[in-house]
Amino acid sequence: MKNSIKCATENDGIPPLAHPLELIPVFRRWPRSMGRNLLYTIIWSCGMGLVLAALEVLLMREDFESTVQFGPLMLMSNLIGLLIHAGSVLSNRLLDGWPRRARGLPRILFSMTLMGFSVITGITLGNLIWNGTDPTILLTNRTVLVESLVIAAAVALLLYMVRSAAERRFARAMEEARQKEFVALSARMLAEARLRALQAQIEPHFLYNTLANVVSLIGPRPAQAQHMLERFIDYLRASLAASRSEEATLASETQLIAAYLDVLAVRMGERLRYRIELPDELRQFRIAPMLLQPVVENAIAHGLEPKVEGGEIVVSASVEDGQVCVRISDTGVGLNEAAPRKPGGGVGLSNLRERLRSLHGAAAKVELLENQPCGMTVRLMLPLNESPTSIPSAP
């Protein structure tokens, strides 16, 4: 499947020139290359030589040794095969891929011309090399020319069948690839829709609480109200930009989280402390927008809010075992009866897992770990090779 998709990309959806041996499944295991195709041509030519030798024995009904000159036959068969191979490659390059695009009668006429030239030239050169026969004698021999044209027509028909079979296989592979891409796109859209729905439920509640807190602070603590409103504006600006973008960076995501936590810190006071530890080499690492925000909100709602003395949230990133590891840790209540959190992380983390699965497949994962002595850690493992910059591994 991957080879079929690659061919579609390189040839603009035009099936590549297929080798006759590719009709046999075992010969499709190796990717196309100049060396492989040349080896296949030699194998194919030797096989054709053996078939022609067997046919000659059957038609003449005589002994093999008295009827067939095996050496000249194999030489001519390989010469014909190499001429066809070289003619196909050169014509494809000189005619800018026209032999791949040709259909119907033009393709048949082109194949007949190439086969006729290759067969006549191969037989002539073979006799010249093996027997020293003057080429003009063979070229003026009507019997030799008729036999050569019959062989050329048979080979052209065979290659036409191979080409048609390759086109059908190519079309099936392309259709399967399109279907898989459609399914993957649908899964990504579903995960994004669920995330947007979750955000639509959270943001109004956060908006109303923040505005109510600003109103309550304007009289007794105007400076604090101004700070809260300024950070809330920063949060809205970053959130709007993230909602309109198809991708973000760790730097932009942590800026959004910092603005969100600053707003909450005004309301929660000393009950909320946070740290963001982001190495410079990971600042431009690309991730999906709003990927970390639900995790932080979950840590506040289920970890720090139920705890009387509050706690701390730490957002950090590092490179581990060839992947980018993002941790959101809290020192909240953790997994206990006072504020139970499901071992799997509940609906929010389930949506996050589905979103990562649709974006990265098995290359990304989400883990929920219990901290000691208290709190929880959500660990996201993201594929490093999807970053636009080269990031050194952790020492």
C-alpha cells in the first residue's frame, strides 16, 4: 500500500511501467529500481528462451539436441529482452512519460513498433555474434521477418496484458489509500469536534466566574481587578488565536496556560501556585492547538479546588527516548474518596487520547500517574520527528 501511494505521488497518479514478472506476487516484494528491473529482465528473458526451446521441440517433434541450438536461442532471447527493457526506459524518458500515459490504439502501435524493432534486431545481432552471419542476409529473408513479427506481436500482447493488470492493481491501491485517508480524516474531525464541544462548555463558566470576580474586586482592590482583567484579555486573545489555527507550538500553548492560571490565581490566591519549565529547544515544537488546556483545567477542578490548602501545578517538557514528553503535574488531592478521579482520567482525557490517536496513531500516548505524596501527573508522549526544528535528545 505504501509503495502504491508513493507511486501516485511521484507520477501524478499515472501507473508506473510494470515488469512482466510482477504478475507473480513473490516478485512484487522488492521495490522498483534500475538494478532490480534489469535482473528481472534477464530472468524473464531466460525463461522465454526456455519456453521457445520447448515449443520448438514440440512443434518439430524431434530430439532436443538435434533440433534446438540452446546457446544461440538464449543469447537472442536475452538480447531481445534487454533491447525491450532499454527501449522502454529510454522512450519513457525521452517522451516525458508518454508511454505511461498512452491508452488504446496509440499504446498498441507503440508496443508493436518497439517489439518488432527489438525482436528483429535481437535475432540479427544474435546470429552475428554466435554464427557471424551477415545481417543483410537475415534482414532480406522473408521467413525470418515473418517469424520475427509473429514473436513481436505475441510479446506486445503479453506486455499489454501486464500493463493493464498493473493499472487495475494501481487503481485498487489508490482507492484503498483514499478510503483510509477519509477514515483518518473523519476520526480527526470527530476528535476536534468533541474538543470544541468540551471547550464550549468550559469557557462560558470560566468567563462568567472571571467577570463576576472582576466586578467584586473593582471596589475593594482595583489594582488586583485590573491585573485580573488584563490577564483575562491575554487569555481570550491566545484562546481565539488557538481556536482559529490548525497547529500551535509549545511556546504558544504554555502562554495560553500561563494566562489562564494567572486569572485563576487572583481568585484562588495562595491556594494556586504554578511553574512552567519549557527548554528553549522545544519552544517551536509543533502540537495541536488547545491540547494541554483541558488537562490543566482538569487538574484545577479535580485536584486543587477540592483541597483546602490548594497546591501547585507544574507544566514541563523534555526529550525522552526519542519522544517529546510533556508533563502536567499537580499536588492536589489525587485519587481518593474526597474527590475521586477515574483511573483512566474521565471524559476529558478520553477525548484527549482519541485526539492524539487520530493525529499520531500509535506514536503518541497519554498516561495518568499518581504522585507521591499527593497529586497526579498527566504525561503526554509525542513523536519527535514531527517537529519543524531539529531538537537534541536529552543527555
